Amino acid sequence: MKRILYKILLILGMIIVGGVVSIVLFLVWKIPFNNYKLGIFQKSFDQSIAKFHPIESKLLAKAAEVGNWADGTYCEFFVGQFRSSPLPREELEKIYPSDFFTTGVYFIDDNEAFGSSWFEWKEKYLKNYKAKDNENIYLVWKADYDDSPDGDIRCD
């Protein structure tokens, strides 16, 4: 009788552990792939955007994020560079490519431009950086929205 009870408990334990492992794998199996994709995306962005930077600009920090900042139907990849420059905003806006949805330039004092994510990224990547007089701090960025959210809990 004890052997049967032992086997039943063992089988139940295996089912429960197997179920938990399956759920965890379903939620995270794609994270290493998305991290790899993000690394390639960032390297490609850094190489392609380098030719646009004005000589007067200075790199402050690089940003790279995977997540979902919209409706939950896709996984977003975001890369960018926080930079400083003494050039006027209008000139900087003309220098960098922009199509509103996948590339652009945002300035640090445009509070409404980037929503709550802007403030999170500013705090995360610039920490307590203080702009100097006659210096524009900006984020030049690129995004990719075409990936399924399945398998990466950051995208749910």
C-alpha cells in the first residue's frame, strides 16, 4: 500500500514540477534570442548612425531595450544614443534621419515627447548628468516593432 501511495505521490510531483517548468519555459524561452537580436540591432545602429554625428557632438550613453510599451501584440526593440552638442536643435533635427515611427531625435527637455519611457530611460542611462549652458542633450534612436511577444516575458 505504501509503495502505491509513494508512486502516486511521485507521479503527481513530476506532473506538478513538469507543469511549472513548462510554464516558465513558455514565458522565457525567447529571451536569449531577443538579447542576441538586440545586440546585433544596436551594433548595426551604431555603425549606420556614426556617419551622421556632427563633430561637435559627444556620446553620453548608449541605450538598448527590449519590451512592450504599447498594446501587447508585439515585442519592441529600441536602441539609441544619448548625445550632447552645442549645435542648435533645428540643425540637429536636420542632420539625423527621422520617420517618426522607427527613427528620430528627441531632446531632453521635451517632456511630452517620449512619454513615461523617456523619463525611465533618461534616469537609467544619464543618471544625474547636468546639461551645461548652450548644450543640447538629445537621444537619437531607432526602433523595431515586428517581433512576436511570445516567449519573452518582457514583451507581455
